[in-house]
Amino acid sequence: MNRRHFLQAGAATGFLAGTGVLSTLTSGKAFAASTSGYKALVCIFLKGGMDHADTVFPRDVASYDLLAKARPGLFGAYGSGGSRDRSNLLPINPTNAANFGSRQYGLPSQLAGFQSMFEAGEMAIVGNVGPLIQPTTRPDLEKATFSLPPRLFSHNDQQSTWMSLGVEGAQYGWGGAFADAAIRSNSTMNPLYAMVSAGPNDVFLSGTEASQFTTSFAGAQQVKLVDDIYTLGGESKYDAARRALDDYVAKASFSEDNLYARDYISQSGNAVINNNAYDAALSGKPGLTATFPASYTANQLASVARTISIRDALNVKRQVFYVFMGDFDTHSGQAGQIPSRHTELSEAVSAFRTEMINQGVWNDVTLFTMSEFGRTTIDNGDGTDHGWGGHHFVAGGSVVGQKIYGDIPTPDLDSDTFTSTHGRLIPKVSVEQYAATLGSWFGLDSGELSAALPNLSNFTEKNLGFLT
């Protein structure tokens, strides 16, 4: 790794602000994202490939029986009388049910919180979303010259594609691009806390105008150099370590020849300042009023909620948050694991909703799910295989809810809705259409959306309408 790459890596880990125009996401043209009021996007990435057909179920007899026929092993593993029985599914009643004919839908009991939000008009389902370069049909897949997203069905590459529209190794994410647009349009807004990860540092929040800030329920993520107390005169307290670092760099005799060491010290010092400012803002704020369950996902969303509560102290008008939830690649353990994943997700999001209502910002916050792919409709004796399209949830006070956008087709594997093998859903809605709808609500104009989402122009419908 050369020094330039080191500095860029430092920015990605919260050490440095962005250093200029480094990609097509930040071309030299004028930008005009609206940044009046406050708005936040909260992404929950479901890593491993969430099985959409084990999440949003067909509830009409004909469609349900087709799914059971395609998945004898999985339905057998669940057994009778459980949450996946048709009679036990929690019904959802979309106000646009006429669009789906005789088809009906339901959620398993573990997603009771989602069903309540949907029925209250605070959640929408976007059906059959996935990476696309252009509208794609089953016959198109037989054309050797037809453009498809690269490396379909690969975990790492499709995670990156959902987050950045490029395969593994891409530098910038569309979450970062959205935050970049807001930062450029409001010179008075503090850019340091515009992109906040409550989980790992993934490419989704990688931009050029600022680095992503990493936090947890315990507060800002501490900088490793400060944890290594032997390098800072033995000081074990954060503030004292910071002062020792300042004193070291300020010495007239300081002439560190190793540029890596100099950069590391400088980056670490800036990160400590940012972390201290964040923790100081938190210390002056009362705790959360909602009760969050004891789970990894809930802890992350509680951290997001705490960060939103200090938005004024941080002087930030637009924020993009990233939350991570893993273990969706369950294979033969699906019947034992997916229900608990659903419970954790539903309970965490429900607590977050309550907290946002209590803070008076539910109308200003939009939460949405992503996952690298759905799963195959056909089971394979070892759970389900890697798919393509999948169904996703969007929640918030500005969501035009109790509706299904896109499509949730009946599991007729002979139809052109599925690939000719394995029953993979061919996406009807592209990731970029999904993202553009979120970005438009966030305040980006059409030019900014086109710059961040390069394939958006290939689709007639630029805004799916699930936000107002």
C-alpha cells in the first residue's frame, strides 16, 4: 500500500475528511441538494442473502401451494402448526391490492412489528428488487450480448453492488454519494457526522466530501493509537492521551522522518477530537425513552437513535446511517435460524420507531433494508441457494405505506418472472430505482441522482413513489 492509498484508507476509517474530487460521483458541476430541515436515511443491510420467500409469503391457497411444492424440504423442516402454516400467517392488506388480482400476502408471526407498521401505513414493501443495468426479462437472459450486472450470485460482489453499484473493490457507495451531495449544498453543515456507521465500515458510506464516523451504543469508536497507552506516555484516560499526543506533535524537536508514522499520528489526533466532540454532545443529552431489546441489531439502532438525538449539537441537517445484521446465509439451518433473525429485526425496528416518535422525528427518518440477493424459490436439500431479486421493507413517517411497490409474483416457476433454472426471481425494480426514490426524498435533484446512479437513465420510472 502506498502513502496515497494509506491516506484514502484513513478517510474510510474515520481519520480524515475527504480530500477532493476523486470520482464521477463528485464532478465539477454545481449541485443543489435541498438541506432544509432535518432528514436521515437508515440502511439495515441483511448480509448473507435474506430469503424473501421465507419472509413475505403468498397467503392465497393457489400461490401458497405452489411455494410449498417448490420447497418440500424447507416446509418439511418447519413442520406443521408453526409460523409458516398458511393459517398462521399474519395477513397484510395493501391498499393497492387490486394490482395483484387474487393474490394475498402475509408475514410470519416473528415479524409482528412489521405487520403492525404496514397496517398502520408506516411501512411499505418493495417487491422484487435487485441489481440491473437495464430492464431485463427471461428471454433477454438468452442473448449473449445483453448487458447484465457482473458476478451475479456472488456474496461479496453482490453486497458491493447493492452498496456501490460495483463489484468487490469499488471505492464509493451511493450512501456516501447522497451525503456528499448534502454536504456540498450546505456549507454551514458539519460534514464530520453526515455518514455514520453503527456497524462495520462498508463501502456504502464511502464518499469524497467526508469520512464515515463509526459509533456504538457505548459512544464513539475509540482510536486504536489511543488504546495503545505505551505509545502515549502511559496515559490510560482518553483526554490525557489526547493531550500527550498534542504535546508530542507540538515539540520543536518533532521531525518524524517516516511519513506513514506522521500521517497516522495526525489522523489519530483528528479522530480523537471528533470522537470527543461526539461524546460531549451525548453527555449533555438524556437517555433514550424507548426500551430496546438486548440484541446486536437493537444496540446498533439505539446508537443511531442516540446520534439523531444530538443532531443539533453536531450541527448536521442530513445523515446517512448504516446498520449491519448478519447470519442470513443459513443453508440447512434455515428453519431453525431465520425465525430468530426475523424476531431480532422486527423487535429492533419497532423499538427504533417508538424512539423516533418520542423524539418527534419519525417523519424525518426513513429506514430501509438491503441484502445482496434473495434466495432461489426451489430448495436444494440444504436450504436455499443464492438468488437474484428479493423483497424489501421501507419504514418511516413519510412512507406512503400499506402498499406493495414493484411486484411479489406468484411462485409459478414456468413463468418469465423466474430464471429457467433454480427459480431465481428476475428483478422488476433495480437497486438504482430503489435508491433514487430514497435519494429524492433526502433532497437530491435529478442531476445529482443521475451522477450517483449511472444506470438510472435506463429506466422509465425514476421514482417508485413510496415516499412523500
